[in-house]
Amino acid sequence: MLSFQRIVVATDYSSTSDIAVAWAEHLAREFDGTVDRLHIEVLYEREAAAALLAGEVEAPDEDDYANVVLRAVTAAPAIREYVEKEGADLLVVGSHGRRGLRRMLLGSVAEELVRTSPCPVLVAKANANPSGRVLAPIDFSAYTEPALVNARRLAAAMGLALDVVHVIEDAPQPAVYGPAARSLYQMDPDLNERTMAHMKSLYEGSGGPEVEVQFLVETGRSFHDIPRIAEERRSDLIIMPTHGLTGLSHALIGSVAERVIRRAPCPVLVFRPSA
């Protein structure tokens, strides 16, 4: 299960990475953990290094957290190696930016780290309209129980309410495909009610702290509708595993998590099923 005793946050001293640092420090306070603020000085960007040394890019003030600067050819592998070497429980990264003199941690770097990090990754981004809720998509795969336990623990530790959602991926087929190509709802008109009952049963059996919880059943596409629901619910955070099943048939592979991260209006915490 999730543990946030040792947190690493990747920073380039930009406003985007400031959001990531704020999230890392907030979680460290909530979980009584430590933070390493990691800056990777990419070797081919000598202008950025010169700007930092000249004071054009402001480094963080000294405090109780560790500031680590490493030199590497590319950022993502160096961040991953540091996280693995230090045995970090959580990596926090920003989600957008630009290359050049003030290179920020680009979305592509964040996505590479989501795919390859040995620990959970929180992709931080600004959220102007939080409501004090965590959104936890589940898919009824073998990873649903750890997803629920992790979501309950996180919501309880942060004093947030929990929204558990399942997206039914129902895609009606053209009639030319024949009578067997029907909507799931044509085959099972009570699908929503059965799905809701199963969600509640899984939640009750999952264990974990008691939190305020609501259950949602939606129909659509997971990568599109999870961000939409997060926006409608004004979620503070989405927490989801990187593998499993969406709906009743599709694989929730890394690419789906990445598409959710790109569209999400709030930070996304992604963990491997074994976390």
C-alpha cells in the first residue's frame, strides 16, 4: 500500500515545478515524511546552468528539506535512477513546460516517468477550483482492492471525501454487424444498478479508514470521462493504478493513464498495482 515517508520532487525552479514542490511538501507534512528536491542539470543546456549560476533562475530557499543537483544527458532516466537508488516512496513531477533557456519538466518527461518509475508518481498541476474530494476510478480487475485501500488511506490522511467511479465502456455497433452486435444495456437493462451494488460491496470489503464516500457509475470512455468527472466534481486529486481493465473488456494500460493525465483538471497520482 502507499507510503509517503520518502518523497522526491523533480524541480527546475519554474512556476510549474513550484506546484509540484508544494504538493510534495504538503504530503510530507500529512504523512510525516521527508522531501528531496531534485534538479537535473541537463548537460547540453549550458545556457540554463549559466542562468542558474548568474541568479537569473532563482533556486529554492534553504529549509529542512534536501536540495539535490545532478548532471545528466537526459532528465527522465536520471530522475528514475535517483528515485530507485534512494528507495523513494513517491515521485512528484510537473506536467507542462518548454525547452530552452528555462527548461521545464515537459509532459513527455512526466509520462515517461509514469511508465518507468519504480514508485508511485504524482503528476502535479494547478487546480483553481478544488472541493475537498479525491476521485478514484475502479475497473473490477484484480487491482481494484488495492486501488480502493490506497484511495481510502489517502483521503483519510488528507481529510478529503472520496468519489469512487466506474466507467462502463458501452459502444453500440452498426446494425450491419448483425443482431449480436448490441449495446450492453440492451443485453442487461439493469447494468447500472448491478454495477453500483458491486462497487459498494467491493468497497465495504476492501478495508481501510472510514471516509465520506460517494459512488458513481458513468457510461463512456475512461480516458475521456475520468477527467470530465473530475472537473464536474471539482476533484482535488485523481488516484488510479496503471494497469487493469476498464469497462468490461479494455486494458487500462499506461497509455490510458497518460491520456487521463493530459486531460485532467487536477493532479493525478498513478501507482503500480503492487504499490
